Amino acid sequence: MSSKALQWMMKMRAIEREFKATQFSVNHVRGRAIAGEAILQGETKLRDLNGAVDRIEHTFIIRLFVEFESALRAFLDFEQQSQPKWAQG
């Protein structure tokens, strides 16, 4: 396995770990806010945390797609293959 492939796989796993850490953190803070603790700062409201909980998976899926696209472009460049016209931009 090439070092580039290993780096890419490690990056994907890091994104997964970041997702789990972020999900835990947001749920933890949300739970404390629901329990009535004065944990929210600035203009952050409970509805903001609820929105974050609802959309956190979507955010990280987009990150995974971005990383995958980046790896695919790097592979195509390495193989000196031209990108399909629909993928150029």
C-alpha cells in the first residue's frame, strides 16, 4: 500500500473520530443546557444546539465527500489521466 493511500485512509478515520467527538460534545452541552445549567455562551441558544444535533451527520458526510474527491483528483493526476469533462471546474 502506498504512503499516499495510507495517509488518505488515516485522514478518513480522523474525520470519523472528529465526528464522534463533536457529536458527543454537542449532545453533552445540549443535555446540560436542557437540564437548566447556564452553559451556553454568547448568542448561542438551545435551538442552535438542536439544529447542530440534527445536521451534524450531514456536515461530516460532506467532509468525507470532499476528502474522497480530493483523493480521486490526486489519483487521476498521479496516473496522468484526464478528468472527465463533468468533473473539471
